[in-house]
Amino acid sequence: SAMERPIRFEHHRYVGDKRTQVVHDLDHCTPDVIDELMEARTYLCFGPDTVVEARNRGYHVHGACAVVDAEA
């Protein structure tokens, strides 16, 4: 089951961390990872909201979200 998405990202599935160039799938990520990212305020979303777009911007899928890689 998907976690509740942060308010700024209720219409987005993929959220990037600018510090590490890692993209997280909100449907497959643990809440503590996203909470830390929201607290650090180093996040961004992608348009279109896809793993392909995240990769185009130099981001890599987070290990805990590896299921995304199989879907892409």
C-alpha cells in the first residue's frame, strides 16, 4: 500500500533529493525517508512525473525503491 503523500506532492509519485541526485517513489518508499527529505527541504518533482524524466535530469532510483526500476 502506498504511503500518504506529503502535501506538496499529493499529485506526484516521484520526488528527487537534490543533495544526492536520488529519486524516491512515494508508492514504494518508507515514511522516514520522505519525512527526512521534507525536513531538509532539498526535494523536487519532475514534469512529467516519471522515472525516465528523473533519469534525464541525472537522478538515480533509490535502492529501497528498486521496484520502480523493474516497472520503468
